[in-house]
Amino acid sequence: MDQIQAVIFDCDGVLFESRKANLAYYNRILDAFNYSPVTVKQKDRAHLCHTASSPDVLSVLMAKDDVQHALEFAAQLDYREFIPFMEPEPGLSEMLDGMSSELPLAVATNRGASILSILEHFELDKFFSVVVNSRDVQRPKPEPDMLLLAAQRLGFPPVSCLFVGDSELDQRAAKGAGTPFAGYGGGIDGDYTLENHRQLLEWFNQEPAPDTENL
């Protein structure tokens, strides 16, 4: 098997702890249409807000007739208002700095265009040669389209791209795309398990370089 030649990262739960930001964002939309807010105690709904694309989230949280209007309202919001609620994962900058000098890196996220503002705000955009969001594909995760597009733009076959994610949507997308999957944070299984970003950097600094047979 070929060695890993590129790494693709999910955003929420992998690059950032963003649950507070996501809930604030969706609750702003819900409030505008007189819906009750989602709370952290509503675990399934809160998890949905953290992992799924906006059309999928709002289709669950709102009546069908309100979804398109809510998406139009959401498009007018400036997500930079919610960025202060986001926290980079520990060791993130150190890992990206080390990894980007060795391999091309990408982001594949069910977020929309907000991912660009987020990366710029935290001065992380310089580390990524490819950023794919939900507006770039017809089908967001758990479908494999996003990972296939990221691999194509990186210039490598999917099997040579490691995908780092933290949810069942990420896991399913990786399986569909044929990319090795690293489960981040201990909440999801994968071909490889990462407790933190420093572990990923240490893994790639080992000799010989890891390949898909050893994940």
C-alpha cells in the first residue's frame, strides 16, 4: 500500500471545540423564527448542530415550510460574530506547523463558507492547501463527495489521504471514499485513534513513515 501522502481534517471537534459557537449560531436562527433554543441537555439535537450541514440541521429542528426561509436568514448572518465562542484544540498550531512542512493538508467540513473566516481569524489558513466545505459538493458528509473532492484537489488518490474526524458522519464518509480514518478525541473508532494533536505529529515523525497497512 502507498504511504500516506496528505492529511484531511474535519473542522468541528477536531480543529476546534465549537459546540458553544454552533449552538449560539443555530439558536439565533431558531429565535428569529420563534422556535425554542437547543440546549446542551438535548444531546441528540446538540450533536446534530455540531456535526451536520445547515440544511440537514434545520430540516430536523424546524417545520419543512420554514427551512428555506431559515437558510436565507442564515446566509445573511456574519459567522464572525460567533467565532469568539470557538477554541482551538490543544496543540493544534504546533501540529499544523510541523505537519504542513512534511505533507499537504486539507480541511473537509460540513460547515459552509464560514470555515474560511474561521481559519483566517485564527491565522491557520496558511497551513492548508485545500479547503472543501458543504457548498462545494451536492452531498455533504456522511456522503464521500467532500473527501473525494479534497483528494482530487490535493492531487492524490483517496487511499493515500488520511482523514481525521470525530463523528460517525466522518467515519462513514471516510469508508465511502476509501480513505484511511483516524478517530480523534476517543469518541469514535477508526483505523487509527488519536487522543490529541501532538500524538498525530509524533506519529508522523516516526521512521519509517506510516502507511495504510499499519493504521
